[in-house]
Amino acid sequence: MNDIQRRVLTEAKRWLDTPYQHQASECGAGCDCLGLIRGIYRRLYGGEPVAPPPYTPDWAEECGEETLQKAARDWLVEIPNAQARPGDALLFRMSPDAPCKHIAILSAPNIITHAYWGRAVVESFFVPYWQRRWVHSFRFPEKDVSL
């Protein structure tokens, strides 16, 4: 595990129990899955590369484009799934023919941290339900961090 991954895990723990709130990204106040990643990125690097445009809960189904996957490829470092380690971000496709729509932090080999719709930021077991939907892995880039 590298220093960035350790910092991601430290920051992800701070977000636990943050209520789920669509489009939000404030630790303790509210976030969705993208907001969790945005908040961690801000804490690590001092800001966000770009602010996402407004999006609806069914944005992926409506547009049919790989918006989340493209953003992850633009700002994180894609790695093979087999190389994913705690502190890396995992991207999920909720159905085989839909664009990627969920993102989480791998917290341990069998645990993910994510903003869970209708609940909060939680640690969940990385069970077959999630494993079947996992399609891409990303590492936060190695650069100066503000944490």
C-alpha cells in the first residue's frame, strides 16, 4: 500500500455515517457516491479538477453515456481490477447494458466504503452482488497531497 492509498483510507473513514444526499459532497452533512470521491479528492489535492454538472438520480439510464467512467479516467489512474488494493476506487455497472453508475473505495480486501442510497456512507462487505458489478478500478494519482 502506498502513501496515497493510506491517506484515502484515512479520509474515507472520516466520511462514515455522512447521510446520503444526492449531488452533495460535504463530510458529515451529506453526499452521494460521487460526492464521497469528490470530497476525498478535495482533501488530498486541495480542490477538484472540475465540478460536475447537475445530474438526476437516473442520469446514467437517461443519457446512456459512460460519464462516470470517463471522469474517472480523466482524473484518476486506471489499473487492472486484479491490482486493486485498499485505498483504490472501484467503479460498478448496475446492469450489464447500462453505463457505470456507482463508485466506492476498497477499504480492505473484503470491504468497500461507499455512499449507500437511502442510508449513509457505510462500510459494506464486498459480496458477490458488488463483485459481479465491478468493472473498473482506479488509483488516486501520485502527487502532492494536502492531508
